[in-house]
Amino acid sequence: MDIMKLEIICYKLESLWKESKMEILFTWFSFLQNDVMDYLKTTRLNITYLSNVMPKMITKSESNLKCNETKVLTTTLSKASVSNRDRRTVVFKPSLDKGIGTHDRRAVCDLMGRQLITYLIDYNEHKRKETFNKSYITCNICFSPHLGEDCVVFPCLHINCKNCIANYFTTLINEGTVNQLKCPETECQTTAPPNVIRDLVSEELFKKYDKIMLETLIGTMSDVYYCPRKTCGTVVIGDPDSSLAHCSACGYAFCKNCNFTYHGFDPCSIFRDAQQRKLILEKYTYATAEEKLEIEKVYGKKQIASALEEAATDKWMEDMSKRCPHCRASIEKSDGCNKMSCWRCNTCFCWLCLTQLPLTQPYSHFSNPMSKCYNQLFQGVNFDIDDMFEDFDI
């Protein structure tokens, strides 16, 4: 709110006093609370950023020295409030808003500073919360009325009772799906603040929630690793220009690529290199009995058998499943349409093109004529007529 609006309000309050010549405070309060917006012909007043012209206290001698440089209008304070030896004056400098003129001194009072505004905002928030705590709110989960102090207000302003939200959070944390700790309202994706979760669940559950969130965050960081020692597991930040990682907790130095003891410039274990492993396994698969014995002597029979089993598993996973485009979790599609949801991170995606879909309208990907998967929601799905009518007596 600029200084001009403050002056207009001052003049209006003065005119109300002149018209009534009676008790005026109630009239002023009523005007400021109900009519000031219409009077200023505005819909919003932001009092957080008042552009006030604050009065500057200077001595009379200082004022005389500056009068040749800048024309100012001075108002002498009461003689009772200053000493005769150092009479002070209040100087209102010319404003950019009114050219070389001055502002109404009532509109630039010290009391309109930020400190008062902060007090007003805090007091308003306190009274608003006090009123809310004493009001009855109907929970959208249990449909029972509860006092406001027994309810949770999400950042999206949806309100539910604490008991329902606590049970909701407890279930999700125990299942490990902390990414779904959101407002329970339909189609609302507002994430629950950590302080709200802390207040509603036990300390043990909150530690579990905090640990899962930390592990999820670390999993997305390319330069962060876990110490491979089973007795340690400390988070280690690796050097991006080296394969060396050093655990600060147990002092273990290991290779970031194979998680074995750091081996300097020597190559990692051959079964840690997917390409070389593939070549060796192909050679072993088509080798003669004598050739297989020689390969087993070099790399070990158990390692070869384990690698073959792992390769078979990878081949099956490649043929029968796909990776979530967000967290890279393997997902198998057994039935249903081509709109999929990841079991780990709850991301919706298209099974055909692996495009991430919005949670609010995931099927628009298949109904939009501009989409490459338009009208392919059930593409590749085999409908068994017998299964469709097995529940009906024909």
C-alpha cells in the first residue's frame, strides 16, 4: 500500500469525525474493517510493504545548512519536548510520489513501521488459530465432527482428524511406502510436512520414515555409496575422478565399481564387467567338456555356475519385465491395460513407451490424438472370452 492511499484514508477518517462530532472510534473501526476496500476502489491491500516516508530528526542548525540545497518543509515540535539549547525539528523531505510537495504527517507516523505490522500479522494468526481450535470440523475420512485442535491442516488446506491421519501414516510407514505420505483427499498430491508426521506417529516409526527417506535420497545421488562391510554400512561420498572410496567410520578403502577392496589400477573382477562376463559365459556355454574344465580352472566352477544362473535371471527379467522410468525397479505385467503403477515409487507410466504419466489424469496419454500411444490402452492385451464370462451362467 503506497503513501497516497494512506493519505486518502486519513482524510476520510477526518471527514467522518467532522460529520459526527461524537464518539468516533466505533465508526472508524467499522470503516476500516468493512468499507475501506470499496472506498479505495481496490480488492486487495498489502500492508506488509508500506512505502512510508519516515520523519528524520535533525537539529535546527543542520536544517539551515541544508535548506540551500533542498527545499524542505519543517514543522517545529513542541517547545516542552526539546531543550532550548538544541531545538529539534521534524523534516519531511520531498517525495517521488508527490513531486516537491510533502505528505500528510499522519500517514508517515512511526507506528506504521514493520514492527507493528509483524505484531498485527502474528496476532491475527493467533486469533485465527484460536477460533479454529474451538470450532467443530467434519473429518472427510471418518465423517465425524472433531474440534479443530484435534484435526490436521495440510498445506493444501484440506482438514482431517488426527486419529485418522495417524492411522493412515502408520500403515504407509510400516509398508515402506513413505513416498505416498500425502494428503488423503482424492487427486490431491500435497506431500505431508515432516513436522506433521513427527507429531502423529511414534518416535520409532518416525525414525523408520526418516531412514527410508534418506536411503531414497541417497539412491538418487550418483556420487554417494554405502560402505560394503556388513558391520558398517556408513554413507560414503566418493571422488568423481577416482574409483576409490574411503569409509570415514571404519577406515575401509574400497572400489566404487565392484565394492571389493581397492585394487588401484588393476581391473575389477571379470564377473563385475557385464560385457566380458557375457563373452566368457557364451564361450563356456558352447565349449566342449575339456574346454569347460579349463575355463573352470581359471575362473572357478562355482563362480561360473552362479554367473550362468544370474544371466538366466537377467534374460528372463529382460523378456518378461520392464524398468520403472523413475526408480528403475523391475516390473512384470501379468494382466490388465497398459497404464502401469510402480510397486516401489508409485509412479504411473505407459507399458508401451515407458513415458511417465501424470497421477491426476494418467489415461489422457491414451485418449490424446497427439500421443504416440493414442487409442492403445489395451494394445497387446489378450482377452479370453471364457474368462470374461466365467462368472455368468449361460
